[in-house]
Amino acid sequence: MCKEITGLLSAPRRIHMLGIGGIGMAGLAFLLKEHGHVVSGSDAQENRQTEWLRGKGISVLDEVPPGTEWIIRTRAVPDSHPDVMAAAVPVSWRGDVLPELLKDRFTIAVSGTHGKTTTTSMIAQILDCGFCVGGEVAGFDGVARDGQIMVVEADESDGTVANYHPDIAVITNIEYDHMEHHDSFESFENCFRQFIAQTREKIVYCADDPVATRLCKDNPKAVPYSFQSLNLSLPGRHNRLNAMAAIEVSRGWKTEADIFQALKNLKPVKRRFETVFKGDYTVISDYAHHPTEIRALIQTALETLEPKRLLGVFQPHRYTRTRALGPDFPPAFQGVEKLWLLPVYAASEQPLEGGTTQDLMNRFADDWKKRIKFFQCLEKTWQDIRSELRAGDVLLIIGAGDIEQMADWART
């Protein structure tokens, strides 16, 4: 597979990308164009990424155009997709292509279950280098920029973190997730083992994380970092850990004074503790969808905002995750006074017994029963929340699916 992709990248091609509106796909599309390829794409929905791509000269179409030599797809596009089934040209996964594209660049690859996007954006801002980031950052012109130094997210969700041969690797943490691809923690851990083995110069890992420490501590290329109190523009203990990773990486290019000045002026990533409304009450939108991320979000909200009441609305993401981590969700919401739940955002999965929102509700103890509500649609949920909001409240909009629409409603 790598040899085929290397060959396809060796000369300008006409490339069509299925699911081009996804953030990771949009970033890759832009980088491919910068490398001299003619790029187009299609997606079921228009969004900010498709608008940005058009502005960069990348066509967003309804079908695969004549003359296409190569199709690249996101994991959300299945084998049964008509354009995949009808393809008479090579079809590749996005996660297989990006690592090959970066082989002629000095690459900093950021991995980990939590914190990849924020850490990647921090390094990009400190070094002012090329990037491919899985979130929208205020002040960035889109989700990718080419450069001789590239900082990118190495994705463990489909195991393609193991495809990277970075000059510098970052491991923020390793906690079991993405059960839709990894049927065991051993499988999940092994892709990080390979990532570590293929790193050329330096492995920057979080010494506060037991699994990352176990995998890295005896490696002569490995350099640890741990929590320290910092003067940082972003709230939360987890962001200080992310910043420590960025500091360790950036020391190869910047002075301590320059690094810490950049940290004071960091621009946040969209939907990472993003304030979308501030008035009599405050609304925060956050991408958290794993219990560990939810716990960190709630702790940050309680410590930094000191709300009279902390309210939350949560959309579980994937049936596999909801079933596998079900017992861990209720304690993660400790500190929330009222909670609204939405149906699971399937992300192309079929419903699983034990993985539905009703199954999740059944895991909450009796003292939660009068504090949880479940609605089938976003609109009715938002109407009910609006009727409950009082002065001094903080509402957390939590999840990685189309719950983001609520943040847009809260702004208006």
C-alpha cells in the first residue's frame, strides 16, 4: 500500500476526495494541491471547510469528475459507497496518504487519545510552521498550511498513527478508545508501539500518563514532560499539560522567552472550551466525548467560571464507545446539576445493544433520575434548556456530533 501511494504521489495527479468537508480531509486536500496535484472533492453536506476549499481553488462537486486518476476517502465513506464501487482507479484512505505526503518534510506528529488538536495548534503557533490540524483555530487561514516543518495530528482512531515515521513524536496520553476499530487495548497500544519505533529523532511523552510512560521511559530517544503551573491564556490543567508538550518540542527552534511569550497569546481551537454566549448566563461549547475529556471540561468550568449552577447537554458519540465506556460516563458528570441527553451520534455505526442513550441513562444512579432529561431531537432539547436557564448559570454543550448546531443557536 505504501509503495502504491508513494508512486501515486510521485507525479501530479487528478485526485478526487470523498468526504472532503471533513476537517482532516480538507487539510489533506489543501496540502495535496500545494504539492502540485489537481484536487476536487465531494461531500454530503456543505460546511465551512468546503467554503474554504473553494476559496483555495479546490472544486467541490456532486460527482467524481472525468479524468480522475486517484480517489481518496475518509473512514466515514464505506466500501458500499457508489463512487467507491464504481472506481476504476486506485482508492486510498486519508490516513494512509498524509504520512506518505509528509516524507519530504521535517515532521512533528502529535498523538494521544486526548489533546492532539490543542497541542498541534500550540506547536504551530509557537513555531509559525506548517500544520494540518483537526480543528478550526482563530486566526489560522483554514485547517492546513504547507511548510518545510510540518506539525500534524497522528490519528489512533483507525490505527494509522502507525503509518508515520516522524522526526519528532509527541504522545500526550494513551487511554483505550475507538472500539469500532480496536477490539482490544492491546491492539490499541500496539499502534503506538509502532509509532514510537518509527520515530527518527525524539519522542516527547507525558510522564503523568502511566501507559505512555511504560512504553517510552526506557527509549533513549524519549524525553518526558509533566504538569507545571504556567501563565497560559487557555484554562484547565489539561491545557497546561498540552503546553508542556509544546514547550518541549519548540525548544529545538525557539528561545524560552519566545516560547513563553507565544504561550501568553495562544489562540484557542474552536469547540475546545469555547465561549459562545456570555450574558446573564454563559454557554460553553466543547468537543469532549470521552469520559476523561468530560471530567476535565467540568472541572475547568467549575474552577474558572464558578457558576451558580452548572448545566450540561451531552450527545454520546458512537454506539461502540457508549457501550464500552458506559460505566465511566455517570461519574464523569459529577458537578453538573442538570443534564440533557441526546440520541447517540452514530458516525456511520449501526445501533448496538448496550450502546444507546437509553442504556446510558440506565447507568445513572437514582439520585440522577430527576436531573436527567432525554429528547429525540436537537430543537426540542434546546427549547427545553432555554426555558430552564437562569442568571448565573453555565451551560456546557458537550459532544463531537451535530450537537454543534446548539452552539450556533446559542450565539443568536
